[in-house]
Amino acid sequence: MSKILIVEDEFMNRDMIMRRLTWEGYEVAVAANGEEALRVVIAEKPELILMDLGLPRMNGWEVTRRLRTDTQTADIPIIALSAYALMEDRARAFDVGCDDFETKPIEFPRLLSKIEQLLVTRVPQIAS
């Protein structure tokens, strides 16, 4: 099954998402802040990232921007997770490179559908 990186600073949210994705059969990696996320992406090579936008040590917008400018990580689908519900926040997430946006509290059936869609449409990486 696919590996998903959960980037979320709130323990309860991170734990809830991790448990649900594990129950759904996904392999899960976690990061609790933006700096850690950049390290974990390289180490774990996830096939999709769930990115909280309001992170400490580097916000999710900046992490996404950096991932999109790195050839090793540029093609990994990213779903923004945010309590920020304003249209400007959503637009900003797409502007920095997020593939989709999900507001908190999370509606898991909708999120799982988005995950499945992005994983199916992702072009497989060719090993060098």
C-alpha cells in the first residue's frame, strides 16, 4: 500500500489521521513541524503528503514551496489540511503547489477519496 506523510503539529489531529489511514491500509510517516517534514520526505519517500498549513518552525506554505522546487520531491501530491477556511488561504495553498485542499475538521470519506484520486493519477517514478 502507498506511504503517506502526515505533517501536523497537533498531536491529537496527527494521531487521529494516522490511525484512520493505518486502518485503511496505508503506510504512514509523520512530522510535527515544517523543518522535520523536509527531512522526513527525503528519508521516507512518501507517495502523498497531507500538509497542515499552520506549522511551527516553518509553515506549510513554505514547506510546500520548497518541496515543489526540489527535483526529488516536486512530483509528490500534496493535500493541504487547514482550519483556515478563507478563500485567500485556499488560493495561497494552490499557488505554492498544493494539489488539493481539505478543511478541518476533516471529513474522512471526502479526504480518502481525494487521496485515492491523487494516488491513481500520480505518474509512477522511474528508478534510476
